[in-house]
Amino acid sequence: MDIKSEQSLEQTILEVAERLFLEKGFALTSTTEIAKEVGCNQALVHYYFRTKDNLFNVIFEQKFKLFFQGIFGIKNMGDLKFHDKLKHIIETHFDMLRQNPKMPSLIINELSRRPEQIIILREKLRSLPEQVLSELNKELQQEIELGNIRKISLIDIIITMLSLNIALFVMMPIAEKMLQLNEAQKEIMINHRKMENVEFILKSLRP
């Protein structure tokens, strides 16, 4: 097998494993099932990733980084005002969840299963969030001093954003069945909630 084929197979294993972990969770997904879906033998899965835990950790770290990409990406927002940056962060995070609606459950279940995982992730990602959050917090404090925003901590804003955005996608499967929503109605609801979440958070910052 050449290097290109090896990379392709490794990526395929990651993609299949990610889908199964998101659909079934860690405990109910086996390397045997992953190998079967990929179309290779189980030994190859172990060759690339050694254990199911290692395979899951690679995917989990990728998803965890993606989960916060809206916040981490503020360095690319140039000279946008604080409110515009915050609007962009909320919308980017919402859109990421829209594309990965099962991700919050995966993260919550994994951190419940292995709470020590958050310490490992913090060490691996330390430099990025600390630098970005420090810059964002500095801008927030400037806005508070200017009287443009009420006194509030950055962590409170982030928790509110996470709570509002995540809640919709956790509740959506229930809402779909209870309200008998078709795809068009579902899209209308999601788009409406996106705008409402942005408006609610920005209004909550008014002095």
C-alpha cells in the first residue's frame, strides 16, 4: 500500500468512526463495526490507532476544537467592533452546530464518562483559548468602561451563547416529532432561532 493509499484509508477510518460515534456513542461503537463499515479488517483499524480510545480521542479533540471555532476565529475579524465580533461568534457557533447537531451530546457524554478529559484538552489547547479570550475580554472591558455595555463577565456571555445555541439542537428531535415539522418548517424554525439568539444576547448587554 502506498503512502497516498494509507492516508486515504486512515482518513476513511476517521470519517466512519466519527459518524458511528456521533450516532451511537462511544460505548455502543466497536472497532469491528468500524472496520466492517470501512471495508477493511479490524487489524488495520488497530494498526492506525492502536485502540478504540485512541481513535475516539483523535475525533473528540477535533470536534472539541470545532465546537469553539467561532471564538477562536476572532483573530481573523480585523477591525470589527465588539458587537459585530460577538454577532459573528454567535452565528458561527450556531452554524457549526447546525452542521454537527449531534456534537453537543457527544461532548457532554464523553466529559461525563471521563471528566479528566477536560484537563487533557485544556493542556493541549491552552495557548490558543487563553490568547484569544484575553483579547476578547480586553475589548469587552473597554466597552464597559465606555458605557456601551453593562458590567458583565466574558464567561457569562459565552455560557449564555452555548446554552441558547445548544438547547435548540438538543431539543430539535423532540420538537420535530411533537410539532410534526417537515424539512421546510424545520429550516424556518432554525433560521428564526439563530436570529433570536443573536438579538437576545446583544440586547442583554445593554447598559
